[in-house]
Amino acid sequence: MPTVLRSNGLRVVIYPNDYPPAHVHVVGSGWVVTINLIGLAVREAIGCDEREARRALRLAGEHAEMLMNAWRRLHG
């Protein structure tokens, strides 16, 4: 699972064998939030509260272009 970004204690990962639509997994301490890159929306939040989910979404939004490029590199 390649980590494509680290920021303020969070890791953003993209699984090489994952499926469309383009998305990332933001991993915090004991939680994971899946963010759709097209439309920038939380798809799934596991083990976190709403504040952490918003933080993950904000991080993905700040780096959306870079994350989409990373998705494309891994998935064609």
C-alpha cells in the first residue's frame, strides 16, 4: 500500500489493486477515511468522528490534483 502523502500525523494511501472510482484512504491513529477524488466526498469513515472525517477530506482537497495524478500513475 503506497503512501503518497504524509501530513500532520496522517497518511494518504492508494492501493495498487484497488477499484474505481478514483479514491484514497486517509489513515489516522486508529481510523481510516475513504475519500472519492472525483467530487471530493467521504465514501466511508471507520473508527473516527465527524471532525476527523472533515480533517481527512480537507487534506485530500488541498492535494486533490497530486492525489489524482498518483491514482492515474498506479491505475492507468
